[in-house]
Amino acid sequence: MSEPTFDVRHLPRPEAYAELTASLDAILEGIDDEVAVMATIACVLHHGFGHLWTGFYRAVTPTLLRVGPYQGTLGCLEIAAGRGVCGTAAAERRTVIVADVHAFPGHIACDARSRSEIVVPVLDAAGAVRAVLDVDSDRLAAFDAEDARGLEALVARFLGPGVRGAGAGR
Ligand code: SME
């Protein structure tokens, strides 16, 4: 079997996310297991875009995030709600884009090469935060509103409550 390639760096961002979403639709067909889904999303995004760190922190209590499936160098194990970019996104239940992590008060540097970051909350049916998707780049200002839209649609489609396979349509 030939090795699948997911490199989408040559594509405009919306097409890149559409391409990876189509790949994930095929790969995750019939899979209803959160860890398997998170691990596969992290892998496909990480290698698709060549990110520095790509993965999930899970809300194990209302005030604590613990690392989940990821790709990249060693991530910190736990982040308190409200701390760092991940804890801010979780506490405020919104996507946070940081163009320059050195200018973000309280940024938690797991990898010194990190320069910019986007964190997208994963919500349950009641709107509570189940997890966050954290993506880090070694380039300044690597993420914009197109990434926010692409990643939010992706987590809604594959990890959102009851929308698996229904198509987030955004
Ligand atoms: N930078 C994140 C912490 C997680 S790691 O970078 C993998 C933050 O400030 O929340």
C-alpha cells in the first residue's frame, strides 16, 4: 500500500482545509472513538501544514486542561483554566489567535521555537468546553481568520456533538 500524503502547503487555505476534511471523512469513516479521532486529526493537520506542534488538551475538570493526542515535541501535561493561550480559549470559549507568542502575557512556552499559535475550543452539546485544539507554528503570524474558520469547522464536523459526518458547512 502506498503511503498517503496530506501535504496541503501548496494550496490556498480554504482549499487546504477542504482537502484535509475530505481525507479525514474517508479515514474516520465508521470510527466513533474520541481518542482515535483526536489523534488522527492531529496527525493529518500537523503533517498537512508542517506545523510545529498540533494537538488537543482535554478539560478533565471545569478548571483543568490535560494533554491529549498530539504531534510535536513534548507538550506540557496540564494547564489551568485561564492560563496561557489554551486556558484563555477554554475560559472564554472562543478561538484565540496569537500572532506573536512573546507578546501574549502568560503564554506557556512548551517549545522555545514557537512564534505564533491558534487555539480552538471543542464544545459539547450544552456549549461547555470538552477540549481545545492547539496549533503552534515556528513562524510569526502564521494563523488568520481562514485558519479559525477551517479549524472550527473541522472540530465541529469530527468532534462536535451529533454532527459527525453531517458536514459543518462552513
Ligand atoms: N502554548 C500553549 C501551551 C501548550 S503548548 O504550546 C503545546 C499555551 O500558552 O497555552
